[in-house]
Amino acid sequence: MKRIVSLCFLILTAVLGFLHLESLPAWAPFQLPEVISQDHGQDDQIDIGVAHQLQAKLDPRAGWLPDTGAASVHAASMIALKNGNVRAFWFAGTREGAADVVINSAVFDIRSEQWSNPVVVIDRLQMEKNLWRYISKLGNPLPVRGADGQLQLFFVTVSIGGWAGSSISAMSSDDEGVTWINPRRLITSPLLNLSALVKSPALQFSDGRMGIPAYHELIGKFGELLRIDEGRVIDKRRMSDGRSSIQPLVFVESPQNGVAYFRQARLSGPAKIAVSETKDSGQSWIVEGDLPIPNPNSALAGLILKNGSRILVANNLEQGRDRLVMLMASDSSKDWKVIQVLEDDEGLPDEQRREFSYPFLSVTSDGNVHLLYTWDRKRIRHVYFQSIWFDNAKANLREARNESN
């Protein structure tokens, strides 16, 4: 009798699942980011001599997010505001996962090049009241701008266990992050609704819906693309295999094509950046060969620039997070080259090495690029690049390639 009941339940579940899939809206093509230019010819003709002369004037400007006095900070992210400024988010507390962790925010004024005083966006007890459930820890804030222009903040909440038992929550802002409304918990699974996390920037579809690269850590470890409509998860597709890759970073290359790079989490095998590709706007993903870039189970950041180049920020080591670099590849090449060493403690004794991790990149409407990353878990580093600096870097790579030929 029990077997018959179980079989009937499985059949009912399958039928309901089929009907659910059939009722989902059709997948729309990717929406290309506005910063991506479709004609890179003029940028490719930049005079190399002029680029060298500009180098000294255009060196990246480094600073810090404002200090909150917390012993530990991590997982910074940011988004360009409508007035051209940049709003950052990060979590701070006694340590990662502690009960006193809060999510902070501050705004970088591009005219004064100064950060505002930090404010607490949300804490654990506030989220308990808003979600009507116990919350043990917060993490990984991810700001996203919807097709309607509204600012949304996704983040991770945990009620029981570690990060593998997490779920994704979100809230909205109508005033560019000054105040927040409509806190809610996303339903990413019809059963336990556990083990869903976010880290990397969202993408948009041409029908106005949103794509959130997420990842799963309970039992298996893999990436997923969540399709979001009016604050609800209406579909999700697996992006990688079951036990080896998390925190997908998606580059949208055309309305149909995209490539995802992953923080590798392999128990054995090569410590390199894992790759998946889609040719149908994210509906299906094929695991490809690794990038020939070391990855010590550490997060990545990346962008496609106005000049067509791709950039990555990564710990290009097989072990440890004591070196952080920026790499570039041209729009027609997968040959990644280091263009800037951001931090390097590799030559120091083990006890003196610091951690540089969790990079996050954002580009403003003028093409300038901002980078945030964790500095030894004590502070958040901010580095500001002018767009022409990347034109210079691209010209230098082209000159080096021509000389080698």
C-alpha cells in the first residue's frame, strides 16, 4: 500500500511539475548591457605613443570604503546610481556569519571622490521581524537595477546551519537606496527552499525580466540562473556540474550567447577557472574546458568594456588568496593577460601574508570602472579606473602581441 501511495505521489508531482513548466513564459533573448559597443574599430586604432604618454596621468586611484569599526568586513558589492555616483554594500561584524553582522552602505561622490558616512541597511533582528522567521546570519549583498529603474538589493539569509542552508531574500528602494521597502524571501525551491546564494551581478532579458546568477552548496555545488519576474523566481536552469563550481560570473556576448566563469570548488583536479556556455539565452548550459588561469577556490569579478575587451579580477594562484590581479582579453581572444597586479604578498613569509578576495566590478555610464575587494578581512579596498586607462592597456597588449609575432 505504501508503495502505491508513493508511486501516486511521484506521478502527481511529475504532472504538476510538467504543467508548471508548460505555463512558464517563454525565454526572451539577453538584453545587451548599454556599455557594450558593437563597433570597436575606432578604439582599436588608439595611438600607442599617445597611450604611453597618458599612462602616468591615468594610474588607478586607490582608497577605502569608510571604516565602521567592525573587526571583520567582507563581500562588498556596488551599483551605479542615476546621478552618476556609486553606492556600495558590504557586511561587517565580529566575524563572517556572526550574529552581530549587519549590511552597510555608503555612496561614492564622483565629483568630490569621497565616500559618505556608512549607514546600516539591515541587520539580523530587522530581517527576523520583516520575514517572520528566525535569522541566524546575513551575507552577500547584491544590488540590482530592474528594467523599471527601481533599485533592488538581494542578499543571503540563514535560519539554520551554515551557508549551505541559506536562502535568498530581497528588498526594494524607490530613492536610490536611502530607504528600503517590501522585504521578501525568494522561493527558489518548492520543497525546502534551502541552499541558494548570490554573489555576482545580475543580467537582463529583453522582455524586462531579470536573471540572477546563483549557486547551490548543499550536497552538490553548482551554479544556477534564476529568472525573476516581479520579485518572483519563475524559472531556474543549472549552469554547471554537481560538485565543483560556484559563484557564476556571466558575460553576455550577444542576445543568445553568454559565457559563465566559476569559482572552482573541486576536491581534486586542476585548480583553474571553470567555464560554461549558453547559446540559447541561458535556457541550457554546456560545461566547457577550464580557462588556463589558476583559481584557489576564490571568487571572481569581470566586465565587458566599451572597447570590447573583457576584464577579470582574480587570485591567479592555485592556493591561497595573497595575490590579486586584473587580466584582460580582447573581444576576439581567450588569451588572458595580466594588466595590473593589485596586491601581492606571495613573496612574504606565510605568517605575514594577507587575504585579498571577493572582488566586485561596476561600470558607470561614462565607462569608468570601480573595483571593490576584501583587504585582509579588515577593510574594503576601492580602486577607481578611468575608461581610457583600459584603452591604454589594450594598446599595450596589442603592441606586445605584434612584437612577439
